[in-house]
Amino acid sequence: MSDFNNAVLLITGGTGSFGNAVLKHFLNSDLAQIRIFSRDEKKQDDMRHDLQAKYPDLAHKVKFYLGDVREAKSLAEAVNGVDYIFHAAALKQVPSCEFFPMEAVKTNIIGTDNLLRAAVEAKVKKVVCLSTDKAAYPINAMGISKAMMEHVVYANARAAAEKGGSVICCTRYGNVMCSRGSVIPLFVDQIKAKNHITITNPSMTRFLMNLDEAVELVRFAFEHAHPGDLFIKKADASTIGDLAKAVQKIFGNTGINIIGTRHGEKLYETLMTSEEKLRSQDMGEYFRVAADNRDLNYDKYVIKGDFKENLENQEAYTSHNTKILNIDEIVDKLLETDYVKSEIKNI
């Protein structure tokens, strides 16, 4: 991208699956520097050594910053001189957040506010924040914290736009296949140990995206964002039962054990609510949900009736009403992922 020419990009939570995927896409770009900000020194060291081994001519472009988005002071040095930010730092495990909800608040909500305030102060040009389908109609602590994160994004985007400063936007996507802590690596490990695959509810549906698609969504948002926009990638889905069968079709059938729903799980996920769909724009592979730019002067909406909408004809975009892949289609999608390719070689 031309905007990347000699620019500095910061990735918060950069040692995670998304950060590694971004490096794969942009390490050989015109970026002058990519900064990795995270709190895990071991993962940073592993990433550093991996870069030096695989990309000796490009590894110098990556700089590592140890810190935590919960601590505003640790962000100050990291954002100084940065042009663009991809904000991926978050607590993402649903059961963990159920048991420790205030930890989700500290990272996902307060941490995002810290990051955005530091970005505006440092005159960062553009910030893309990563959210999750669990933020739409949330029922668990992780989803609620990410929903609040989105509102923190919109509030900061509005304030920054009024000052003519940083452009702040948000992306929302579903489960990233084979990312750390996700179900597919768990299934593969269970098969390798010759154990039954454990699934919660075979009828549950989940969106399926690979890491490259997640990066492309963030790239699209970066290129097209207005302040406060939310971008959503259209995505296929599958039932958990068929996903388990697809994994077994690749790695071997060791049987399935249904263990019941975990803490805070939904039967299906929502990527765009019916309310958001009212102000959405279909952009082909993506939806843009424009910012709600109404102000606090409610009289013109409530008394004068200036704002009209019809929710009855709007349907949320969910993993139940998108395209549901069959087992063979899921297998094809799994075979596109680097993780599955690597695991097949190790069989």
C-alpha cells in the first residue's frame, strides 16, 4: 500500500497469531519499521529468533516493545513516532473471562482507551482496532468487554475526528481457524494422542475465517475507513459437529465425545446486529457499518421524530443464516491453513 511507504506500524498484542500473520504479509512491504508491543517476553524472544533465522535481511525492520496496554505509561514510548496502529491486544478466552471478568475489563476496555488516548496524543494517523463476533448481542464477559471496547473506540474516534486528528475504526470477525487456544489445534492434539475429540454441542454454528482473511479485513478497513466505522467480513460457517468430522477426515477418526456447553457459550454467533444492519453498506466481500453520529441533543429525535427506522424487516447476520459449509468444504478450508499443512507433514 502506498500509505505504508517508509511508515512505522505498531501492532499491540503483536506476538499472537494475528501479529505473526501481519508480519508474513507486510515484512517485505515498504514499511520502514514494524513495532511489536506485548507483555510476554518469551514470545517476543521466540519471534525475534524466528525472524532472524527465516528473514535475516528483513529482521532489522521489526522492533520489540515490552509493556501492557493496561499501563498507559508503557504505551507512551511505543507509540512515539508511529504512523499506524493495529490494536490486537486482548483477553480472548471465553471461560477465563467468565471467571475473571475484571481482568477482561482491564485489558479489553481500559487498555483500549489507554492505547487510543496515547495514539491521539502522539498524532498517529490511523488506528484499526480488532473486535469479535462475540461483541454483538453479548452474553459472556469476554463479549461484553469487547462490546464496551467497541464503544470506547467509537467515542475516541468521534473526539479525534472533532479535533481533525487520528482516524480510528474497528473490525469485527468470527473465529480465526487454528489460532492459538482455538478448537482446531485442540482437536488435532486429541487425535494425535488417540483420544476422542471433545465437542460441546454438535449443533452449535461458528463462523470460519483463516488468518489471511483476518489480515485482509484489517487491510480493507485501513484503506477505506472513516472515523468510527465498523468493518465486517462476510464469512462462511459450520456446525461444531461437522468441523470435528472434517478434522477427523484429515487426521484420523478417533471418535467424538460430547461434553456439553462451556461457560458463556452461544448456540450461534452474530457478526452484525439487526440495528447495525440499518446503517450498513454492502461493499462486496465486506460490510461497512457507519458511525452513529447523532449527538446528545435527543429532542430532535424523540420529540420531533426526526429519526425513523424499521427493525421488523432487518435480520441480524449470524452463523446460522450465512452459508453453512458441508464437511468436504470445511476440509478444503482447513487445508488452506498453514497450521494444518504443517501438521500433515508431521504425521
